[in-house]
Amino acid sequence: MFEFNRYDIMTDKKSRKKPVSMSETKVGQLLKIHSVPGGDYYPQFVRLGIHEGQRVKCLERLPGGTIVLQKNRQQIAIGHTLARSILVTVIDEVPHDTR
């Protein structure tokens, strides 16, 4: 299902999209979590349901770089520093309302 490319980053064979840092995502994008940092944060991510393979939506970007994710009916705010260490694959872009 996954293969290493010449940059030593795993890519999804089905979509051929390279994982990016969560801090690079835009509001409205649907994301698939590729990897989360280990250590002290990992059990907290698992408790919130944020783990490899989970699908979330980038709901909002706040000043200072905080990213608000939506998982089912739950909203989770992740700080900029931590968001940089989470790799995601963009699944789909939700068009913004153009009124």
C-alpha cells in the first residue's frame, strides 16, 4: 500500500500524493492522517481518536497558527508547533462558498 520515494517519505500508492505537514493545510480540506509524533503526545492523540489512517477536516485556522480539526462531531484545536510534526495527505478539497 505504501512505498518509499527518493525523498524517503512514504507516499500513498493509490493517490500518489505526498504527505505534507498539517500546518500547510487550508480550511475546508479533508485530510487523512499519515503519521503523528510519538512520545508523550501519542497517548493523548489516541484518546482523542487522532491516529494514522484517521480522516479529519481542517475546519478553521486561527491567528498564531492554531488549526481546528473536525472529527465526526468533535472539534480539536492543535497548536502550530505540534501541527508541523503531524503528516497528512489531502484527500479532497471542499469548495468555499463564493457568495
